[in-house]
Amino acid sequence: MKIKSLIFMLMVALLGIACNPIEDQSLREEFNKAGASISQTELDAALSVTQPIPNSDDRVEGDQYVVIHNSRPDIGGVWHVGTSTGDKIIATDHDTIIYGSNGEFEIYYVGVSENQVVTSRKFPVTVTNVFDIYDNYLSGAKDKADKSAKKTWTFQTANDIAYEGAHGAWKYYADLTPGVGKWWQDNIPTSVREQTMVFEYDGHKMTTYTNTGTKIEEGSWAYTHESPEAMVNGEFITTIGAIGKAYDGYAKNGFKYWILKISETDLVIYHPARYTGAGDWDDDGYYFFYKVKE
């Protein structure tokens, strides 16, 4: 019985210790007093967000390099760096951020001043110098300094290369191959099937050629990453139209196409009858299938 009583008393003592953790009061007081008292205006004055490298046509580096600096390291805290994929939290007094995409972003600092959170103003950042992957796909350029890059495109196959088809058909097929959503195709001669178009990176120059290599037209090309409908990967815009335009029933409406598929080797574009309000399978447009010429 004495042994049982002793064990019980030890258990009670241990429980008492567990319910009353030892607290280091000096550490708590030190934390409460960490950092000098500072206002938002004073914090803003201590921070800088700069883009020190100007954009240049012959240099890869530019405004995508952003330097963040806190001249008051006694004010601890973290930076909130806005990116295309959300905020990134960085604990530093000085660093260089390299953006991977163009756009409008915001950066701000959240510090601790005498145990009070102080948030800085938001510093706007505009990035325009990032090399776009579509430039690589369409012209073959490796980076912004690759001015001599150019790529030649032609039709993918001998059949079903440019035809009228159902609007939205691309949403219902796992792979976009010639013939998807096809309604009607004119008898396109071999001479047209073997035409080519060359996209140059420098100045986005575009030139179309006959099957014998004779120049047809010169103009320019451009793109966006807008997605007006599901599974549309951007807009492809030219001043002269893509090869095969003679068989495009909506060429009279201009040459803004939707990009349905784009890669280093394949390009599928669609010219809708109307850019808004079209119904899947009810409305139509023209499909064009291209590949890189070997």
C-alpha cells in the first residue's frame, strides 16, 4: 500500500509540472521590445524597390531584375513579392528578384515594431523584358538577344490542312489533328499545300512564299496570351494573313486567329466567324494546321 501511495504522489507531481510550464520571462520581454518604434511613413522611407537595369535590344537582362532593400535592419520583417503565381515571402534586408514573366506586380514589406505589425505601402513593379516562350516557338529565338533567329512553317499534311469547321470542336478532342470538327474543305492544289511562311524574331517580320520559293507578301506577326474561350491558348495576329488565306471564308474580317495549339514544331490556329457569343457546333470558323518545315 505504501508503494502504491508513493507512485500516486509522483504522478500528481509530474502532472503539476506539465500543467505549469516554465516560462522564460526575460525572453518574452526581449521580444516585446524588439525593434524600435516606427510608423508606416518611416518604414516606407527606409525601403526601396528599384529596377536598376534598363531594357536593351542586345541584352537579355533588363527590368525583370528588381532590387529590394531595407536600410533599417533593426526593423525585422519579411517582403511580400507579388508574382504571376502569387505572393512569395522573403526574409532579407537586401536581395535581387528576377521575374520570370512580364506583367504588373506589387511588392511590400511587413515589419515588427515594438511587437506591433507595421505594413509598408505597396511598391508597383512593371516588368516588360522577359523573353516570351511564344517567341521561341514561332521564330526559334533562344533569348531576347537572338536577333537573327527565324523559323519556316508549312502545312502539316497533304489533307485537311485548311477547312471550315465547327466552332468549339477543339474542346471535345484529346488531340488536335487535321480533320477535327471538319465541315467542308475546298479542293486545295498542291502548289498551295507547299507554300511556306517565315517568322523572324527581329521586328516580328513575316514573309510568305510560293511552293517554288517566290515571295508572296511581307508583313508582321504578333501574339497575345488572351484566352477568349476554353482551351484557347492566345491570339495570333498578322498583317498579311497566314498561308492558305485564300481558302479562309473570314479573311475579309482581318487576320486575328485563335491559337489552339502551339509548340516548337506545331501550330494550329482558328479563325472564328465571330469573336464573342459563338456557340459550340452551331457556329463555324476556319482551321489551319501548320508544322515546322524541315
